[in-house]
Amino acid sequence: MPTNREQYLRRMKLPTEQSYSISELARFSGLPRSALQEVYNRGTGAYSNLGSVRLRGSFAKNPDTRRFPAAARLSKEQWSFARVYSFLNKGKTYHTADADIARRIGY
């Protein structure tokens, strides 16, 4: 199953092997950079709940923080960008935790 990042970049016909900044994603999507930055910042804040942070490689969700330490999980930055791509794809947090941002920008 493709990641939110892969889905979004394919839909926008962008190379998936490149990295993109918040500013570039804002330009591609037509959304305000400040809104995507806010989603990113919320992702960074949510990272403290390690039970919801996915594992590297498999992206499996495993709340057993004793068995899978932080080093086995996505980094704070990866987690935050994953939330941005999910928002761009109108995924889970678009409808829940980031719904206020979506409403405010009319997305």
C-alpha cells in the first residue's frame, strides 16, 4: 500500500525520489504555507505520544514502547511530514485533529 507521500506526489505528477519542503508543498497544492506549517508543528507536538508513532521501514503501528524504542520509530521530522502529506490527501487528521485548519483555509 503506498504511503500518503507517494499517493500525493503521484497525483501531482512529481518525482517520488525527491524531497520537498513545506514551501514547495504549499506552492504545489495552492494552500497557504502557514497552514501546512501549522499541521507540521502539530505533528511535532503529537510525536511525544510514542505509542502512535509508526515504526521505520514497515510503518507498522505498535504501542509497545518498551519493545520498540524511539530509535526504531520514525523521526520527529518524518512523523510531522507524514501528517502534512496525510492532510494534503484529506486523510485522518484532516477530518479530526486538523479539521479546524482545513475549515479556516477552505480546503
